[in-house]
Amino acid sequence: MYNQGHHDPAPIRAISPDSLGGPMLKYIAIPGLFALGLSLGCGGSQSSPAQTDSQGHPDESAPADGGKAKIERYAAKEADVNAYIVHDGRDAIIVDSTRSAAEGAEVAALVAATGAIPSALLITHGHPDHYLGMGAIKQAYPDIAIVVASQDIKADIIGFTAWMEEQGWLEAQPQMKRKTATNPSGFDYEQIAVLSQPKLTLAGGTELTVRSDYLPSEAEHMSTVHVDELNAVFTSDLSYNGVHLWLGVGVTHQHIENWKGILHQFESEFAGMTIYPGHGPPTDTSVFATNEAYMDDLLTVVAEADSAEAAVAEMARRYPDYKNVDFLLAMSVEFQRTQLGAE
Ligand SMILES: [Zn+2]
């Protein structure tokens, strides 16, 4: 298990942001960002689930031929993030929960549509677009166990939540503020359990193997899940498909090197398996080389561009179909500009 702080001199160890805000305001003054976080936090998800395969259409659910278990993907609108459901029709394990109560409730509804009762919700890492929906899922399924792969990830989640509270970013979702003596109606983050073994098993016997021994990369601490029975790997944010990668605050050059190293290993390790990324639709292992090349491209473009705007425009030109230009790409360019010469 990696101990935090080896590589990253940044003072924000437990709270590197993902898709929606984060501590970049400590570093970069970007007009409107605060408003962006608030508006996405309160209003971004009340409309219909246009991108959601709420009935589990075949392109999004990919059961292995003859396998017992199936996979459903909930494609959130906020942050283009995914929540996944692995189920056997009786029991289900949910992987990540989206960023909002509204979309978390839709994940719960998607679980209900499978007929399964979920036993566990695994949060892969401490970025809010992956965990803020867990309150709604817990409300729908009070008996569900919310689990993480390591104590570090639990600390990341609580640390990020505390930071968001300080920033006023949870005013739109007050139920996800921490439960304390003075806020008894808050969410009890202490209920998050650390897995005692790196494995989750569906009632029908399907095994999900959880791995968390990764160097800091997209997040300080990350976990992945693979399901051999389904030939499936849930990479969480170690891979993005068709969505701009988060290379924003906290993702130093060292983290990028670590990340590329992990992906390079994945290329052979997961050959032939279906890849379920943290953001964007399922794909194959070619996504790893694509993501590695993207990181190189972004660093090159940032180094060569005269301005942040020019860098964003050039990346958007090179990756015309990628989603989330305004937040993920813009924030990544801003932060990587601050990293030039920082080594
Ligand atoms: Zn993410």
C-alpha cells in the first residue's frame, strides 16, 4: 500500500478534485468557477436521464456469454461520470454513485429495475463525482454496505467533503454534509467500511476483485475492480473514454508518469477484457494507449501554447469528439500551466 506524500509536495494531499471543483481556488483564481460548482451542484441533474441506459440496453450491459452476472451502466450527465451495477438478478454490487442525490436516486432505480437487492456500494476513490450520490442510494437501500478499498480512500472522501463544506459547495446538497454533534441530520461518513479483504462476492457466487495498490495518479488513492467471470475491468478514473481526462489540481507530472505506467501495465494485464472506464462508455484495452497519448499531447500542447485559451482550443481540435471541454479540459490546462518548470 502506498503511503501518501512520497511524491507530491502539494499541500492538498487528501483533497485533489475531480470533475467538479476542488481546491483549485486555493491556487488559481478563475472567475465563475465557484458559480459553476454551485450551479452544477444544485441544478444539473433534475432533467430526464437522456444518456442513461435505464432499461439496460445491450450496448451498455455486457454480460459474458453464459455468465450468471450482468453489468448495467448508469451514465450520469454531471461530469459524464459512470456508476455501474454488477448483479445476478438477486444480489447487486454498485460501483460508484454519481455526483448528486438526483442521479444517485436514478442509480437506485436502475438497480430496482434489475430485480436485485444491492448488498454493497463500492466507492472507488475520494472524488465527489463518484461518491456524492451515495446518500440517495443509502436512502433507497438502507441495508446496503458502503465500502472502500482502503482507509486512505475513506480519509480522502471525508477530507474532500470537509473542504467542500468550508467552500459552501454542499449547500445544494446539505444532506451530504458530515453528520456531527451540531449537524445531526448530516451524512454519517463513519459508516463507510474499509474492506477487510480485496474482494466482494455476489450472493450467486460472482467474485469482484478489488485492487488499490496504485501510486498516486488521477487521484491520490484509487481502486479498480475486475470480474473474471464477466471478462470485465472497472478502471475507475484510471481510464476515460471520449471524455477529457482530469489532469487538474493535484495531478502533478509525477502523478502523470505514475498513471501512464499503470496504463502501460494494464495493456497487457487486461488484454482481451472489456474496459469500463470512470467516464465515458465501455471500450477495449486500446483506451489505455489512447489515454497515455492524450496525457503526452496535453503536456505538449500546454508547453507550446501561448495561452490557456489557445491550449484548450488546440486540445479540442485534436480531440473533437471528447466531452467536458469547459470543465475537465479547462481545469487541466490551467493546472498544467502552473506545473511548467515546477520540477
Ligand atoms: Zn471522476
